Amino acid sequence: MSFFQRLFRPNAGKSDDKAPEAETVAATSPAPDVMPSPDPVTTPAQPIDLAAGVTRPLPPEPTPIYDTQPGANIVFGQSSDQGMVRNNNQDAALSLLFTGASVDMHPPFALFIVADGMGGHSFGEKAAAIATRTIAAEIINQIYLPMIKMAENGDAEQPTIAEILTQAFRRANEQIIKKVKDGGTTATAVIMIGNLAYIAHVGDSRAYMINQRGIEQITRDHSLVQRLIELNQLTLDEAKEHSQRNVLYRALGQSVDLEVDIQSRRIPHDSYVLLCSDGLWGWVEDQNIKKTVQETLDPQDACNKLIAQANANGGADNITAVLLKLPPAMV
């Protein structure tokens, strides 16, 4: 079994009881112009009762496809700002893109992480920094470095990407509990291999997909108000004004037992993926995010404009945006 076959094999049959065997599906009310999931791999065959805690098995992990124009790569922008009210920035972001050109080169590999720290003084910013650094180190050491070696022979029990992501988040959680006892952080990470995205998520930082079909929130907020929305005890409008809208029931640094949401999906050509903290999505409406992204050619300029909009609307929190654009398809 080749390295790629081991890396992208399904999780089924693994003996590790900590592996992510199932994915909880978010129950959200789609806003106008919010696209349905285009990927049959991640679309449930029937409605799921989220309030009852029903889950579905994770789908098999497919091999990445990269049928793009020669020389075309992912382009991205990254920007972070303390906002108009806070006196320090407790957000953290990390972006890595590896590309190459040779007869045996693998598809481009990219990693993007956004973390939103919590805690007084400098505790939040330390927790966010530890999270991004630890997650990135685990992913590079366990996915990217073995990938470029392209080992044909090796451990048949090579962890899958979903398992590695879960382990990376749990390592980060352990480090935060050990080093920043009064701190915590959200974390949202996206690995891109070709046009296949792996998304790991804890907290209320978000990942969106944006293209001509609309804007879709990929991740589910682990917040009190989101849970109340799912239980039909709160409307979306009420949630925006709720006194406990920033209360999370899941974050890194809160508990030794950490549950990580993992999903995989193909991202269509010419689509965008946006990672952002609540300082952006809480102050800029989804449709304005979509409009800005699609009307701005350069992802870095788009990130800067989105942060400027959040600040113009009050900027009451730290604001971070990481935006990546997939290349066009091969003609």
C-alpha cells in the first residue's frame, strides 16, 4: 500500500478509540443566497435530528484531484487587527503553501489556521499562539514531510488525515492546559491537498466556502446561542443580541477531553475558502463578506477590506481573516 493509499484510506477498522468515527451535522437555517452543499460525500441522505445527538459515519477519504491549469496554484491573503476597542490582539493566524514542479511531485499542499484566544491579560494571545504553532508542527511532521518522501513501503497503520488533525488539536489542548492555565482558544484549521479540503474545528471561529453559487458556512459554532438555535429556543436575530452570545461550550484549554469536528470535501475550482474569527463574522453580514470577496481580485486586498468593514461597523473585537482562492480548472 502506497503512502497516499494509507493516508487517504477510510477510518473504518482503526483500533484507536479516539479516532473521529463520526461527524455531527449542524442544523442551521440557510440564509438567502446560501448555497447547499455541492459535495455528495458530505451530504446526508436524510434529515438528521441534531437535538437528539444523532451522528452519521464519516465518509471514505478520497484521493485529491488537481486538474488545474499548468502553473496555477492556490493564492491567499491573511490579515489580523486588534479592532477599535481592544488594547491587544488575542487572535492568531498561520498560512503555509508548499508547491513544486517535478515528474514525481505531489499536488500542492496548504495549511491555514485561525485561532481566537480567550482569557484576561495575555492569556488568550498565548493560548492562540500555542494552538497555531502546535497544530502546524503536528501536521507538517505527520503529513507533509512523509508526503514529500513518498514512501512506498512503511507502516500499514499510517494515521489518516482526520486522525492526525484530531491528534494535533488534542496536543495543542494539552499544551495550553499545561502552559496557560487561565487561557483558552478557538481553532479552525484547513488542509488543502489538491482541491480536497480537510477541516478541523473547535469553538466559534468559522470556515466559509464562497463561489458563484453563494456563501456557505462550513463549520458549526460551539456556542451557547448556536445550541439554543438548534433547539428552536432562539432565532438568528435574537442570537445576535443575546447577552451570552460569546459563551462557548467547547474550546481548547477548557478540558482534558477535547472533541474535534472533522470533515472533508472537495472545493470547486474558482471557489474561495475563508477562515475568520468572530470579530469578522459578528460585525460583517455574510452577504457583504461574499460581495467583498467576489469583487476583489487579490485575496490579500479582500482580507484588508473585510477587516476595514468590521472596524467601520464598530470593531468591538479582534478581527482575523485568512482567504484562499482555488485556481481555475484545466480547459
